[in-house]
Amino acid sequence: MGWRLTLRPYVLIVPALLLTCGILYPFGLGLYYTLFDFSASKPQPDMVRLHNYETVFTQDAFWNSAWVTVLYAVGAAAVETVLGVAVALLLHRSSIVGRVLEKILILPLMIAPVIAAIMWKLMLQPSVGVINHLLKPFGLGGVQWTDTPTGALLSSIAVDVWVYTPFVAILALAGLRSLPASPFEAAAVDGAGWWYTFRRLTLPMLWPYVLVAVIFRFMDSLKVFDIIYALTEGGPGDSTVVLQIRAYLEAIRFQRYSFGISYTIVLWAVVYLAAMVLVRHLGRIQRKAAEAK
């Protein structure tokens, strides 16, 4: 019996160890490949050390993709946060309609993002899409939603917002329901208005939950691929070519494998650094919220 108790901690850690190895091995292998010039035209590569990274950072295509990625991530995360909190505040009011809408809210999350993007691609077609058909009576028909650089980027963000706003709303709603009632009761007795209560009580205590949603959505938006590729394939031109799509084009379409992997490593570093900054900020916000309670 004693030896079983001794071995139990080591047995329990085996799944986590296997998972860690399963993550670190392909990552390390990819990092190793970036030191060579693997490509379809050069199956016997030479070691080039950091030349792939030097080429990445000196390309205009990289900086264009980085700028598009930042615009997409910031725009999608910001709109989803505002709409998600607004929806959560509406659903927080107990009513039959609110309970029904709460169940309907998760429907976009049940659809694969690539399927949602294809669905919206059909609806946004200038000639046969249902969106222009509905806008035609208002004199807004014939809009080229995904045929212009600005329209393609905004349409991609709109699809992301449609898919993931419920995620933010669910997290914000869970946070609202966990807030203590006593501060709000005291504010109501003192005659505080809705806006004052929201600004001084609700938002400061809710902010840690909102920031968790922001971290998840911002990190996910930085490495987006499926929605943009299914909707615009990076076009028109390279107006919606984010870093993930640029890596795909280099590694798969142009068959420059090591160079494409270098893009993914750079993207990983960007996501990792952004996550560190946001998580540290979350820790400070949580401590302030705990002191406020």
C-alpha cells in the first residue's frame, strides 16, 4: 500500500508530461527548421542560421501583414468587448425574454468559424447576396463588401464579431451574476443613477472578467486564419493577408517551408509577449477589484 501512495503523484503527472512533450517537440523541431533553407526546390538544405528571420523583418510584406493583423485583432477585440458587455447587461435583467435570448446567444459559438465565414461570404455577394437585397429598398444595394481593401477587412472583422461576441457576453454575464449585491443596494438607497452605478461600481468590479475575455479574444484574433481565408483568401491584393495567412502562403503555396515556419515563430513570439503584458495587467486589476470588494 505504501509504494502505491509513493507512486501516485508520478502516475498523475504522466498525462501532463506527455502533453508537454507533444507540444514542445513539434515546436522545437519547427524552430530548428528555421535555421535551414528547406524548400521544394532544395530538398537538401544548407544551414543559414538566422537568415530567414533577417529576410522576414526586411520584407515590406511582413510589415504590411503585421499592420493588418494588429488592425484586425484590435478592431475585433474592441467591438466584441463593447457589444458583449452591452448584451450581458441586457440579459442580466431577469425576464422571460432574457432567459430565451440567453439560450439563443450561444448559437454562433456552435458554428465552426470557417462555416460561418462561408455563410457570410454568400450573404455578402454584391449581386445575389441577401444583405444587399435587404438594403436595396434603402438605396444601399450593390455594395462591394469584400471587393475593396477596406470593405474586405471590415467584413472580416464583422464576421469575427458575429461569431465571438456571445463568448464575451457569456463571460461578462457570469461576472455580473457573481458581483455582491450589497454595494448596489447601498447605491440605490443613496439615490445613485444607473450611469453612476455602472461607472463607479459595476465596471470596476466587472473589469477582471471583461479583461479575461479581452485576453482570449485578442490572442485568438492575432493568430486568425480560418475566417479571413474562407471569406477573402487574403484579398483583394494583400489587404487582408494577416501573419498567419502569410505563413501559409510562404510555406504551402510557395513551398518555402523554412521561411514560412519563420513567420509562425515570429507570430508566436508576438502572441507570447502580448499575453504576458495582458496577464500582468489582469493581475493588477484583480488585486484592485479585491480591495474594492
